[in-house]
Amino acid sequence: MNHFLLNKEKAALIIIDVQERLVPAMNQKDPVTANCLHLIEAAKLLNLPVIVTEQYPKGLGQTIKEIRDAVSIYKPMDKTTFDCCKGEGFLQTLSDLDRPQLILAGMETHVCVLQTCLSLLQKGYTIHLVSDAVCSRKKTDYLSAKELMRDAGAVITCTETVLFQLLEKAGTPAFKTISNRIK
């Protein structure tokens, strides 16, 4: 049961490949972007590390401006592999963070997010896939990938569940900030 509960001291946020030339092809780009921004704001308020990845930025462009501007430090991890774990330095960065719970958001659900999730599960991480903060071009690809990740052991969750699990209680400055964002 413990793997269903997020702990702000043990969690990190990974935003996968929300890039300039990829985002326009996504049918859920607006809600996914908004939810990624909510997650980033919570991460900043609660001191969770945020890792941003970019798939072949030479061809797909940088992370979109909204996310670049939202993260405390924009230092994306470039990769050409679909699985972030096979990208240079990614696993070492995770190891250095010493955060066993990883919150995944980004694009595309059935490619980079899926392959990264499966590798991270295999390496013993607890994965919380934020279902309304990931997308694919086709709904069928998104749905089948989400089912596969659940079957593999990922916790399928949503943005507000993640936010309120991390916040833990009402009445704090962080709660007030997040509560105002999602109204």
C-alpha cells in the first residue's frame, strides 16, 4: 500500500519532452501543459527536484516557453533515446537525488513516457504516472500505454491527487497558492 502514497521528502518530478515542435501535434496539449505547470509550481513550493528532458532538441525544439519559464532552473537533459534511462547522465542524476518516488508527466505517453516508466520500474523506483499530464497524438495510443504502465506496476493518478498528497494539509501558504491555481 505504501507505493500509492506520495511523500514530498521522497518524490521528484520528471517532465518528459514537452517540446516546441511536438506539442502542436497533441490533441490534449492545453490541459496537459496546464497540469504540468501545476505540478511544477507544487514542486517549487515543496522543494521537490524537477528534471526536464528533451528528445532530439535539434529536430523537436526546446521545451515550450511556459515550462522553461516555470522551472526554477532550466537545464534540460538532452537525449536521442526514447527511454530517458538510456540517455546520458539521467540515471546518475536520479541516483544523486536519492528520491525513490518519481512523478511522470509529458509526451508522448506511448513512446518516451512509457519506455522511461518501464525502465524506472525495473530499477526499483515507485512511479506515479499523472494521467492528465501526459498525452499522445492518438487517444488509443495514450489509453493502451496507460494500461500497460498500470499492469507493469505504475500508480496511475491525476494532477490534483498528486498535488494534495504532496501538500498533506490545508491552511499552509503552499496549499493556498496551489488551491488558487486550480480553481
